[in-house]
Amino acid sequence: MDTIKCRECGRELSSKATICPHCGIMYPGNPSWKGWGVDKKSEKIIGGMPLYHVSFGVDEKGKLRRARGIIAVGQFAQGYIVLAQFGAAYILGFGQFIISPLSVAQFALGIITLGQLSVGVVSIGQFAVGLYSLCQAGVAARILSIERKDPEAIEFFRILTDYIKKLF
């Protein structure tokens, strides 16, 4: 069996190893391997964060890449505006599992939320939990659903709909 030295820890291992058994780095015999996926950041920095950061895949150590920026896009992302599978946004988030003041996701958690499972002060979703909820089924102080039609919820969502129409 041929042996090589790991590019990270320097210990000997099989030349066929895809992961170093000593330090855990991926492809220890390939000094040029930098992971797979994408990791692109803007050179423009605002408040210590890149204007945009697009990142997914794994880095050279086999760790999942995370996007962090004003606009962040990735499997895992954090920023002011986020598009991610799993994300946390300070303003607006889109994705599968999102925590954000304004969130649109399969599972949305925030202040104003839209999702299959939506939890927020104002929640719109197939199943919604909130103060005001528009849903197929849900739990709310004021709810507009298939089975319950709270008059205050009807008025609230009418006003909200009118306001949104005026924006466009």
C-alpha cells in the first residue's frame, strides 16, 4: 500500500484515503483541493459585511459553507436579505426554513410570515399561528380560516390587501 503525508497534519496515511483519519480533512493527498461548491463575496464591504455573499458546498476541511452578507445566498445564510435553505435575515428572508421579520418560506418564523407552516404576529399559511392568521387551519387571536371567520381578522386582511394593492 502506497502512503502519503496529509497536507494538513503531515501524518502518513493511505494514498487512496479520501479523508485523513487523523485530522479529518478531505482529500488529504491533494494539495490543490479547496472544497466543492461556490464561495463568492463582493469586494464592497458595508458595516463589516460584504454587499453580497453566495456560498454553498463544503470547504477544504469538509465543513459546510455559510453565506454571510448584506445579501446572502446559500444552503445556510445570514444577512439582511437572505435566500437560503436554512436562513436568518435581519429584514427579509426567502427559503425553506427562515427566521426573519418578513419571511417567506416553507417554515416561516417572524413578524410577518408567509409559509406552509407560518408563525408570526401576522401569519399567512396552510397552517398558521399568530395574532392575525389567514390560513387553512391554525391558531390565532384573530383568525380567518375555512372554519373560523373572525370579523376583526376579515377587516384586518381587507385593509392589508388594499394597502398592498396601492403599492403596486
